Amino acid sequence: MFSKTSLTLIALFIGSASAETIRAKNLGEVFGEHLDLEVVVNGKRELFPLLPGTKCPTGHSCRVRSIGDTTISPMVSSLKNNMKTPLTMSMQWNEFNTNLNTVVNSNDYCTRRGAMTRAAGLAAGVAVATVSKPAYAAETKEVKMGSDTGGLQFIPSKTSICKGDSVKWINNKGGPHNVVFDEDAIPSGVNQEKISMDEQLGEEGDTFVMKFDTPGDYGYYCEPHRGAGMNAMLVVA
């Protein structure tokens, strides 16, 4: 779908590292200077903007460029000039630019992550209506119930997710286990019974999945092994 040059730009945009690219140190920081990477394309030297904070890749030449107006991301202009496919005409550039600017300017991890996912989807040709759905940028994190050596603990003992994400608890060792949330250690208004497990998982590999839409701290424990200290914390941002 994309030319070799376009793929290179998209790789730089989504932060994919290769032998000749470096990840941005912090997408939430806005720097006064940006670097343009010098690349020879079809015998012609061209400049392509790197993400703010990205160092010049080893073995390449870069030029410093001062950015005064960040209304239109320089990455957007480069992509539009180098994508030689029908997608160039159909792509929602304003939406793409809005998400790209959010990635660079926002100080909130969950906001940046969602904008990055949506922008990458738009660059891949996904419809705006699809990437705009909350579930599009959602993730699922895994927590083991019981350590690999049979220890009575949740691994990890603290999990951080974004609003709308899910957690999958996997019965590992030392079962049976379950997940029961402490009604005194969850956000106000959350139904403790609804997010807790009614049964215990006895077979290794059994899972329990729950989606969380209310930000806050959630304390939970394994009912059969609470006395042994099998408890953990979930943070929803």
C-alpha cells in the first residue's frame, strides 16, 4: 500500500526502532528544535522530520530546524508529499494531524497512547469511524494468579491500565484462585460484586477477564489465599 519512503516515515512516526532509527525519548516533551533526517531517494537528497527529541541516527546526517508554528505537524506534510497511492486522497489528514499533535503535546500517557494508536490506524488506511471508537485503542494486560514457582501471589502485584482497558487474570500455579475486590478499596460507585469473580479457577490456564471504565485505585485479593498475603492493586488512569 505504501512506498518504501512512506513506510520509513510511518515507522519514524509510530516510534518503531530499527538498525538506523532511534525512538523518541519522551513524546510528551515539546522541544524548540527538531531534526530533519537527510535521506537520498532516487538519487535526490531529501529531508524528513524526526519526532521531537529523537537523536540523529548513527551514520546519517541531520539538520536542525526551528519550529515556530506547530498547528500543522511537519510529519503530515512529509507523508502527504511521499504517499503516492489512492490512500493519499482518501485519508483524513485533519484527523491524522490532530492525533499526531496530541502525541507530541499531551503530558498524559493514556491520551498519548490513544492518539498514537488512532494516528497509526489512519496511516494504515483504517476509517475515522473505526479508530474513533473507544475500544480501538484499548489494551488488555495479563496478571498471573500464582507465581511460576507456586508462590501465593499475583504477578505483577500492581497493574496500571487506562480507562477502557481490560485485565486478564490467568490461573498459573498453586490454585484454586479467584479475584475478589475489596469493597472498601475501590472507587465510589463501582459495583464490587460485578467486577469480582463468583467462582474459583482450578485448572491451570483458566482465565478471568474484566474491563474497567472508572478511574481510580482498586484493591483486590484471592479469597482462598488472602491469609497468606495474596493481594494486589489495580490502578486505572
